[in-house]
Amino acid sequence: MQSFPLERDGLVPVYVQIRKRLLDRITSGDLKAGDLMPSEQEISGTLGVSRMTARQAVKSLCDWGIAYSMRGKGTFVSPVKLEKNFRQAQSFTEEMNALGFRPSSQVFALKAERAPTEVAEALKAGRNSEVIRLDRLRLANSKPMGVECAYLLHSMCPGLVHVFDPQASLYETLWKQFGLSIAVADEVVEVGLPSAAAASLLRISRNKPVFLFTRVSYARRGHSMQAVEYVKSTYRGDRYKIANRLTRAKLKLAGISV
Amino acid sequence: MQSFPLERDGLVPVYVQIRKRLLDRITSGDLKAGDLMPSEQEISGTLGVSRMTARQAVKSLCDWGIAYSMRGKGTFVSPVKLEKNFRQAQSFTEEMNALGFRPSSQVFALKAERAPTEVAEALKAGRNSEVIRLDRLRLANSKPMGVECAYLLHSMCPGLVHVFDPQASLYETLWKQFGLSIAVADEVVEVGLPSAAAASLLRISRNKPVFLFTRVSYARRGHSMQAVEYVKSTYRGDRYKIANRLTRAKLKLAGISV
DNA sequence: CAGTGGTCTAGACCACAGT
DNA sequence: CTGTGGTCTAGACCACTGT
């Protein structure tokens, strides 16, 4: 471990600082895949913290899949790469920026309306709930990538119609204007062929396969998790792909065997 | 909390027993989505454990997304359903069983060969590595779902060609015969049209959109994580869909801001 | 103010791996 | 045997929430 002292001013938790040093050693190449990391006792002694604090730093790296522990042997650096391409509940804007593309949008609709049945059910809202509908064509480096039709619960973001900047990130606006932070999203991915309207906007023929996404996004608001957004979108199959990291179930589900 | 005493025989960690009780209260409906869970102090006092132990039980539920904590307010049951449809690194067999379908396979090839360049690179194996190739048509309730072409590192499962039962689960065989447990898989999903061969096997026309999967699976073997399997597969778009749960990035990547 | 979770300490015993 | 991670204790101080 580096020898300069930890900051004990309480601004940054000690275990976070330790984790940062371990991460730095991994990203710098000092610690490589499969390498033995410093033991909890060693960290404890070297940095003058209790073993529980050292353990907290190491444990969180294991939780993230960056390291793994074996009783009696030690903790090792996981060989799985720390690539960022795995999809998070991030916006199109964030995703494209992360990939190095320049995102933009053309807004086709931004208006309040009654929630269609399908939308109301997905958002667990009442039958006559008001939603804000936002239809957009998404482009990366000015090339069409997909079309999205989003429905947002009006009660969660009143006035969005007036404050939304068509070129801004919707998620960023939700956060800055309404304090809504999208924490988790459930997404269903299907393949299919584009509707006539979608094909025209995407500039592809109707027999080209596309991704069809249906997504429900949830935000933490106060002390509850709230469905906020329902999106149906169509993305070009020749310009888009998905990277997933699948991990083995920890929960056997059905209640037991945890 | 239930009042009967914890078992302190060391067989099952105390915090696991506490977690089990909390989970039971959730699955039984005693604690519902959004409900306030017992506080760490309360668990500590009621069950006679230290607060750190109570915290460990609660913390792991939060790590799993089953609950979430708010400083100063308490810990609440997460409203996100505990459905199991989200994809794990599980085999076709396990996935279909989980969905209530009867899985079966037709094996078209099972033989040793030199790894094609693309395969050798993905598995980080030498240029002339020997792999076992396994081509299968996958069926659910006797209906074709997809075709898979898998390459397995021969050095990790020597003799697989002879011991593999065509109707068995490959992953189960890898575990029972070679001690290989697939822990994580990286998967890229694309859409496209089927090859002539795939279309024929799947009994669809060549202009029907399909899922194209490319997957690399890793197993823990001893103290290292090892790429074991490279799979390319084609699945019918009309019979298959993907459910993903996306969670907000914890790592900002690029090394910093953890 | 009291109650909550977030962090931290300085010990302890255990199971397990490797010598 | 030593060294490792896994668990556990009985305290402590802090920041934050709600009254």
C-alpha cells in the first residue's frame, strides 16, 4: 500500500480511501488479474486501521466483482475486465458519451395526455392518470440510431413540458428539476421489424431487423421506489448491440435457500 | 422478529439466520413493499446480538436490492419484485426449467478440433489450442428455439467428448465431471437474419429476425477465473425475449470517483 | 430531542490452506 | 505451525431525520 497517511477528517470514509488505493493499484497495472492482494491484516497494520475497516474496503471490491476471496488463501484480483460497456440504467445521452459518440435528438412530440391502459398498468398508476409523452429520434454523430416513445408520470414531474430542453438529457432534467434519480430499470428486449413510421425515421427498409425495447424505470423519491417512466423504443439492428454481464444467481428464489 | 432463539452452534452464521427471518417476513407478506424494517438497534436488542451482526444481515439484503436504507429514517423493503426471470449465467436447460418448459437438444457435432482464431482469442488460449466443439439445436416443449455452437477448452474438460450425454445439461456435466462452475459470462446480443443452415434447423424463413448471441463464460477453478466456453448462437425472434434489470453504475470507471 | 443508519475500534474465536 | 478470510462482540462518534 502507498505510505502517505489517510485523511481522518471524516470527509471521506477511511475504507473508501483504502478502496481507492487498491483500485488505483489495479488500474495502474501494479496489481494484475490473479494477483494476491494485500491481506486484511496487512492493510490493518500498514495503514493503522482496525481490521474491520480494512475488511470493509476489501469486501466492497469483492461485492463489485473486482476481487474474490478464498478462506485460508487470500484475496485475489479478478481477471474479469473492468470494461464499462455493460449497460446500466443510464440515458441514451450518457451511453453515447461513454462510447465516444455525439448524441442528439429530434423531438416529435412533447405533450400531456391520458395514460394508455398498457402504460398505466406498467407504471401502477390509476386508469385516468395524466402522463407526459415524449417521442424522440435518437442520433449518434448525426446518424439515426433509434426512436423512443416515453411516457412519464405527470405527477412526478409537473411542468416538464415547459422546462424540458429538447437537446438535454431527460434523466439529467428529471434530476435537476425534480430531484428524480433513476436507480433501476426493468427492460424487455425483443427482435422484430420496424413499423412503417419507425423505418422511415431510421432510414431503413421495413425488412431490416431491429431491437424492440420495453422499459420501466424506477426512481427513489423520499423513502419509496416509484415507477416513473415507461418507454417503448426501436433501435437499428445494424448500429446497436447489447453487452450483458451475467452472474450466477445468489438467490435461489421461491423464498428459500439463501 | 420471531422470538425463538438463534442457533449459536456455529453451523449457520448468526447473521444468515437473521437474514433468513427477515426474508421470511417479506416473502410471507408480513413485511410489504415500502414497509419499515426493524432497525439495527431493535434487532440487536431483541435477538441479543451485537449491532454489527444485525447490520450485516440488513446490509446484505440491501446489497441484493431487496431493501434499501436511508440515513436517519430507517431501512425499507424495496418494492422491486423478486422475480427470477432476469437472466443469470445459467444454461439453456436451467432457464427453460425455470420458465416451466421442457428442454431438449439435438446434437449435430461433438468433436475435438483446433480452435479457430476468433475462438482462441476470446478464450485467451494459444493459437493451436485444442477445443471441443458442440453444435446443438435447442428445443422447448419439442419446439425449436435456437441453435448453438459452443467451443470448450479441451484442457479444462478432457474427455468431455466421451462422457457427455447429449440430453444432459452441459453446465451440469462440466460441474459434475470436471468441477467447473460457470460463475460469470460476458454476452453480446445482436439482431440479424439467420444463416441458411440456422433457418432450416429453426424452421423459419431467412427473412425472419433473430437474436445473435456471442458469449464467453468463465469458471472459478482453484484460485483463478478461467475462460472456458465460447458460444455463438441464433435464437428465434418470435419465441425468445430477454429480461434485463439495469442498475445505476456504482463505478464511474476510468479509475476514479468510486 | 431521540432514533436512525454510517463508520470505526480493538480485540476475539473459528475454519481452512499451506508449510 | 502460521497466515488467511469469516464471523462476532461491546462499545463509540458522527450525520441525518423527524418531533
